[in-house]
Amino acid sequence: NLFKVLSAAAHAHYDASMLAAWANLPAVKVVPVKFCPSLRAAVDRAIAGNANIAAMQTAMAADPEISASLARAQSGPSHILLARRSGTELAVYVY
């Protein structure tokens, strides 16, 4: 559900230990989230001012496995909206 993803992204908090632990996960799943152009522009503006999401995106860009998964999905770290761990898999939501 789009609203659940947006709500989770708005309330997510990423700390250094969480980001470091993700570097060792064996599976990365890229989940595309589709927005209409006007909503996409609003999401861009909201993310641009969010230091927490920027730190998460920077950590994701530095990880070779995550970067490779994003590239295969024709995306990049600047389009990560949310990341969630489930067991040994990291789900990375991109728009």
C-alpha cells in the first residue's frame, strides 16, 4: 500500500549500528514504488530536506551489494525512499 510505505518512510529512523549491520546481509530486494509525476516531485522535495534519509542513502551507496542490486533494478541510492530488514533480507523501496 502506497500510504503505508510513505508513512513508514516518514517515521523511519536509521542509526549507525543499523546501517552497519545491513552491510552483512546476504539478500537485497529492490521494491519499486510508483508515483504520479506530481507526487514524485513532492516526495523529492520531502526527501531532500530529510537528513535521516540522506544518511541512509549515503550508507546504501557505499555498499557494493546494495549498489549492484539498485543498478540491476535501474535505480540508484538517491531514489531510495525506505529500507527495511526482514531476517536476512533487506528490502529497499525505490521510486
